[in-house]
Amino acid sequence: MSGWQALPDDLPPEVRHFVEQLRRLKDRTGLSLVALGARTAYSKSSWHRYLNATQPPPRQAVAALCRIAGLDGTDAERFAVRWELAVQAWPRPVTPARPAEGEAGEEGGTYEDDPTLPWWDEPAKERAHGTNRLLLSAALLLVLLLMLGVAGAVASG
């Protein structure tokens, strides 16, 4: 994998394997990080962190890369399993928690799946609801403009 920076030596094997596979998949697309960022809901710098194992990618980022690379069905499911294994083994950053007054703080962090989805990945039902609201707003605006036009014609006539 020429062109990639070396992964940390102390990376768990599940994480190393996943990131190497993710890099191969990204290389398979032929896209730069900028182009990959433009085709997904994740920035160039986010992809840089994911592909250099400094941060685990959200499940949706992996799904987006699989889609762009043309993976579907069983291959995409395998990638999802690799993601699960890697996220479970991913080294947690040591971040001091803010203890309440009089309590001892705990160290450690958790990775949560990113709940945000780009609009094109929203389920059709949710997308349709948003589309219906947009159509209703447009219809109300059109009625308002027609009423203003009629009022203006009556006032000038």
C-alpha cells in the first residue's frame, strides 16, 4: 500500500486489518480524499483520520465508501462485520471525565456510531415526509403570491 503512512505498531490486529481493507477499498475507487469527501457526507480530514487509524469511522462512512466502490450484498456485509470487530478493539483515548463536585473522575472514552445520515441515505419514508413539507410550503407561498397579485390589481383598478 504505497503512499499511505505507516500504521501504529501497537494497533490491535482487528483494527489494522480493517484499516488496511478500508485503504484498499478507497484505492479501488481511484478517488482522492477531496473527491471522496465530496461524494460522501464526510470531509477530507475525516477520511484522513479514518484511513490512518487515528479515529474509527462511523458505520455510515464505511457504507458510503462501500457503495462508491461498488460493493454490495455479501461483500458489504463482510465490511460491516470488520467494522464491528475493529470498533470494539479500537484503542480508546484517555480523556478525563468531568467529575461532579466531590466525585472521582473516570478515564476512558466511548465511540458511538455517528447518528447523522446524509439526506440521500435517509430512509424513503423520512425523505418523503420532508418532501411533503416542502411541497406544502411551496403551495402556500404560491397562494400567498396570488392573493397579493389580486389585491394589487383590485387596489390599482
